[in-house]
Amino acid sequence: QVTLRESGPALVKPTQTLTLTCTVSGFSLSTSGMCVSWIRQPPGKALEWLARIDWDDDKYYNTSLKTRLTISKDTSKNQVVLIMTYMDPVDTATYYCARYNIPATGLDYWGQGTLVTVPS
Amino acid sequence: QSVLTQPPSVSAAAGQKVTISCSGTSSNFGNNYISWYQHLPGTAPKLLIYDNDKRPSGIPDRFSGSKSGTSATLGITGLQTGDEADYYCGTWDGSLSTWVFGGGTKLTVL
């Protein structure tokens, strides 16, 4: 059974760095074709894709947020980590991780999400 | 502003059919595949359609997808109150090497 679970702080102060962890089970991050993306949804707004890391360690970032994001993985721990620097109140959102299994083209499994609040 | 364009809302009566459109450009649609997601408040988004028109296991055939040129459509037949949700289209834009979502469409079942 494939599952993904996000974890991280619920509250982050402005200018601080956010570190989120996605712990996966039911598949290996080193299996060919396996990719994990981070997506967020600010309250009342649309989904926004943030970053993706592939089985071969290729990494991709949202163009607008690229300078603030770092994605990495620890295959032995079955974890994908997203770091976002210089947090701002506009970064308040529910953050999701999701699996992308090439060659299929959809985000087929999602975590339940974790709400991160940046107070003003 | 989202890269892919969806209507903000659609509505239809229970038991009827509704379609949700998603439009883009040749850059992001091109030869890329479209997927669709159902998002109920407080839950994880669910994949409904991938590869333009394929349904994952467990998704009823009331849900269908199609793509033509720079537009795609999600169809839902036999509408149920449980279908009330936000629906998003998305695709991997190979030219930008980024994933892009539509702005989402809120479905109301009357």
C-alpha cells in the first residue's frame, strides 16, 4: 500500500526557514520512474506546484520560487525533504507531497497535507 | 494567475452531466498529457484522470477525460452530491521542466 505523510512545523516565523519531510511507504525512492513532488495550497486559493525530485536525483523547481527552495531525498529513510527559506505570511498554506510514477503522467498518490502558518 | 485556465465554477443538477474545461498553450499542452484531480476540503487531492483519458483503478466510469489541441475536458455523468468538490487539471510542462495546474473549478451539484 502506497502512502505519503508530510511532517513539519505548524508555525514558522517570518524570515525563518521551513523544513518539511515527506515519509513514503509502499515504494522505493530509488526505483526507476519514481518521483515525488511538493505542492501547496494557500487558504482559499489554487494548488501550486513547488518542486520535484526523481529516482535518479534529478530536481526541478517552480520558476518563481526557485531561489528559496531546495529538495532532497534520503532513500534509506524513505524521505523527501523540502526546504523553503525566507518564509513570509503569503507562504501560509497546506503543503502536500505527491508521487509521480513515470511513464504514467499523473500525481497518483498524495499525502494528507500539513498546514504551515506564517503569522504577520 | 495559473498557467492553465479553468472556469471558476460550474453547476448542474443531481443525475445530470457536467463538463469542466482546461485550456493552455502549445508550450504546456503540446504533446504533454493532462491529468485531473478532485479535491474535497480537508482531504488530499485525488487523481481522477491521467494520460488525458485514463482512469486509475477505483475511479468510476462516470468520470472521463479528453484532450484536443490546447484544451482538455473533464466530464462527470450521473452527478451526485458527493461530487461537490474543487477540480484541477495539471500537466508536466516539458519545455519549462515544471508542473503546472489550472486555477481550479468549484463544482456545485444542485
